[in-house]
Amino acid sequence: MGTGILIDAIRTAIGPTAAAYALLAVGLNMHFGYTGLLNFGQVGFMLVGAYGVAITVATFGGPLWLGVIVGVLGAVVLALILGIPTLRLRADYLAITTIAAAEILRFLTRNSGSEPVTGGVFGLRQFSGDFYALNPYPPGSYLGVLGLSQNRMWQMTVGWGLVFLFTLLLWALMRSPWGRIIRSIREDEDAARSLGKNVFFYKMQSLVLGGVIGAIGGAVFALTLQTVQPDTFLPQVTFFAFAILILGGTATTIGPIVGAVTFWFIIAGLQSTLRRSSDAGLLPDFFGSQAVGATTLTFVGLLLMLLMIFRPQGLFGDKREMQLDVK
Amino acid sequence: MSSDAPAPTGPLADVAPEPGVAKPDPILVIDGVKRSFGGITAVNVDHLEIQRGMITGLIGPNGAGKTTLFNLMTGFDTPDQGSWSFNDRSMSGVPSYKAARLGMVRTFQLTKALSRMTVLENMQLGAVGQSGEHFLAALIPPLWRKQEEEITRRADELLARFKMDHMRDDHAGTLSGGQRKLLEMARALMVEPELVMLDEPMAGVNPALTQSLLGHVKGLRDDEGRTVVFVEHDMDVVFDISDWVVCMAEGAIIAEGPPSVIGSNPAVVEAYLGATHGQAPERRKKRAGGEPA
Ligand SMILES: Nc1ncnc2c1ncn2[C@@H]1O[C@H](COP(=O)(O)OP(=O)(O)OP(=O)(O)O)[C@@H](O)[C@H]1O
Ligand SMILES: [Mg+2]
């Protein structure tokens, strides 16, 4: 049973869903980690990326590349709509606006009136044909004991490839004078202004960039599941992405990657343990198969609390930096 | 220069010591600027001119409106009415970052050190017109590396001048209050402003260092031709380095003139003695120290 659990956990930890979440967290790292922007609606950008592909391909019969572009442009527009009224105000305004916007987007997509375009509550499918047609992996079983399919390999290659690409992009940006301005805004906006920096413009760039990365995470998510449904884009997705970011280490280069892999390893490991134990009759009904999801989340919550108490800087954060008071 | 001598010389020698008096070559001209917070009129300046290339001391009891005036001039706050111009350019509605780029840079009474950035990074940030500040150029280091080296050299020079070079790579959040004041002043100079507005730059700085800081401030005027306006509660400091002193009380300019006459101005004496927290503008041995909230 032990190895079975381990294999389940590793499969998920390196899987495409973890990659999609890593992308959400990379985007949040840009917003929250480096710029100090409180975006509590990252799932909204994810939704836009996912539906951008799904609607373009499934509803309008467009090609995949166009769908990705639509998703990215949608994220840019969403960032502008969210940012223009709020980025001049205090940080909490953006937080409230983003969380509301993400929920509004979800309701709009599941609304029966938008069914002809979004598929309503049933969502959309059959938009990922182009994606799998590009798969260079021949049929077979991959990575030995993990036994991954050719499609899974292709999803992982694209997903993690994008994660590394955007991680590299942020790394390059953050060590440039551009990144220096971004970090100064996180520390004290007025100081940045007093030195002639157009704070609003840089916050906007950050919001757009992180949002676009989140949208690409959404596209990866949709192409992996090969279906989109409005109710996968619940507010808790954003909070998982935040948990991943904080777990790995906020404002660190590889924090989102480490966080995503660790987070999904723990979730899948716990789920597998609970399911297998309950199947073997080792658990009281209270933890039974019905409650696996809830029990897992409880454990994750507990783990996060312990992390905050004993390692608030995350796995890769800098403890000294953490202890400096801001402002 | 003859700044140590109390008797005015140079371009301000013939200027009458009256509130709102015209100066021969003003860099900053303020007209009818008013700002109230609820019932309090924080600033109510009829007319004020700041002479170019001089050090102007701005004094006044706590709550006189000095910081608010700085905020208004530099775009960090908006007046209810009035206008002001910098280098003959109207500054109404100009956002704070543009005011800084135009050459008017201020420091804050409550320091704003960028805690989780190093002292050097704080300094580097101050340089304007960096090509690596553009999104795409940022991704191509060869486009900005040379400029970055030049900025770093300038930053190191300034840090050495402010005796902070040994802290170059420390996080600014680890600095003491006085060190933060120094860093903020040095950082403002990285912008290479024409007009430097310092809000209590000496508060909390130890007396030995104050002397050398005063030297730097004079150097800004004498060697670099910059204009300085500074707020200070320590009258020794004010009389020591100012070419001209402006006194505010309850938002208005109640007196201005060369340091030699301002101390005995009855309006100034009354403002200080009448105010509950004021310090009489006579030379005192005790330093003002600390940072009023
Ligand atoms: N943001 C604000 N909201 C409300 N009142 C304010 C605000 N800023 C300043 N004031 C009020 O305006 C008046 C002037 O304040 P200001 O900070 O300009 O004084 P100051 O001359 O700089 O004093 P100090 O020497 O103590 O620094 C004070 O009465 C203060 O209470
Ligand atoms: Mg003040």
C-alpha cells in the first residue's frame, strides 16, 4: 500500500494540474510577492484563459493558437478593467475588486443566457483536438513505474515547459532596473513616487503580466482536462494558488514550482492514503470515502498553519528578509 | 560662500525681510495655496518665492503646515485652491512622480526606507532615465549594464560621502533611524534634482554627523548649484546654513528674512512662545532630536 500511495502522490505532484497551479502561483508571485498587489481573484484570469481557448475552438471553430491569443488578450483586458479604477487606491480595493470580478465571471459563464457561447453549467468540450494532434510522443507507457500515457507526457511537457519559461522571464525581469522599481513599490509606493517612478504604470504592468501567466495556466488546465465547466473556477482555487506560493516561498524564483509540487504531493498522498485505508476498512465511517475531500482539506489547512508558525518564510524564503518590518 | 556670516550678502542682500517679498531669481513661486483638513486650515500661503541656488530654512511650530506645504508642492497632496510654479512651469495637477522628474525632489519627515532592499538598491533606484526600467529592455541586460555600472559608481560615491559605504549591502530595514534619514537624503540626491526639499533631515542624526551633513547641504549649493529648502526645528542648524529663513504658523507665512533678523522678529517669537509645543527660535544647546509624529 505504501508504494501505491507514493506513486499516486508523485503522479499528481509532477502532473499537468500541478503545472497549471504553478503557473497561477507564478502570476501571483508577480502580483503579490514582488509588487505587493493583493489579487484575490487569480482564478478569474485562469477562467479567462481556459474559456478563451474553449470558446474560440469549440463554439466558433477557430484554431487552437487563436484560442490561446484570445485567452491572453482577455486577461490583458481583465487586468486593465480591474487595475484602472483600483491601482491608485489602497491595496484592499484591488483585493475586493478581484475576488468579486472572478465570481462575476463564473456566474456569467454559467448563466443560461450565455449557454450558446459558454455552454452554461455544462461547460464546453471538444476543443483540445489540435493540442493532442501536436503530441510528438509515440503511444506507450512512460517513466517506468509511474506508467504515464503519451497524452499525459505531452500535457506535462507543455505545462512544465511554460512554468519554466515564465519562471525564467520573472527571474530576468526581477534582477533588472524594472524589477527594482517593482520591488520598491512593494516596499513603499510614495518613496518610489518621490524618486520619479510612475507607480501606477508599473503596477499595471505587473497586474497584466501576472494575469496573463494565470490565463495561460487556465489554458493548460482546460487542455489537460479537455473540458471546461464554470464551477471548477471557484474562489478556493485562488486560495490554493496562494497556499502554493506561500508554501514554496513568496518573492522567490522557484517558490511557485516547489510549492506546487509539494502541495499536490501532500494532497494526492493524503487522498490516496485515506481512500486506500477506507477501502481496506481501516477507517471509521467519519473519514469514509464520502469525506475524503473534506478530510484532505482539513489536513492541508493544518499543515499550512504549522508552516506559518514554524517556517513563515516558506520552504525557500529568506527568514531574515521576512523579519524586517515593512515601512 | 558667506553662509556662516549672519549678515546677508549675494542676491538676497537687498531683499526686504517681509512675508511674501519678491526675490530676484525665484525657482519656486507659490500663489494663494490653501489646504484644509476638515475645520483646520493646514496651509494658507498668499505668496512665497524661493530663491534659486540658495538654502532656505523653513521653520515654524509643530502643526504649522510645513510638511503639508511640501506635500502640496511635490504633488503628494492637492490644494483646495491656489497655484504654484517651478521654473516658471505651472505645477497644478502634476503628479508626484513627474514633479520629481522635473527636478523637484523631497524627502519625508517619517523616513521611507525600502526595507527589504539593500542600501545600494535604494540608491540605484533613485537614478532617473534608466533604460532598464522599460519592460522589454529589462530583458536584455547588455542594453542597460553600462548605465547600471555608472549608476552604481555614483551611488557608491554618495554613500561614501554620507559615511554609509560600509552598509552598502545591508537591507535598509536593518538601519537605525538616523541612518535611514541619511540614506533617504542620499537617495534623493541620486535623482540629481534642481530643488531638494528636505523634511527635518537632521532629526535623530547624531550631532557629530549633523556637522558633516550640514557640510553636504552647503556643498549642494556651493559645488553643485542646487537649491535647498529644508524644514528644521533646531535653530542652531537653521541659522548656521540658511541664506534665508521662512517662518510658518497656522498655515501662513508670518515672517521671512535672513537668519540675522528672523530670530528677533516679533511675529516669530510670538508664534513660538504662543504655541504649546513650540521651541523659541533662539540659539539653544539642546537638539530638537526625535521625530514628531
Ligand atoms: N492627512 C491629514 N489629515 C488631517 N489633518 C492633517 C493631515 N495632515 C496634516 N494635518 C493637519 O494639518 C496641520 C499641519 O500639519 P503639518 O504636518 O503640515 O505640520 P508641520 O508643520 O509639518 O509640523 P511638524 O513640525 O510637527 O512636523 C496639523 O494641524 C495637522 O494636524
Ligand atoms: Mg512636519
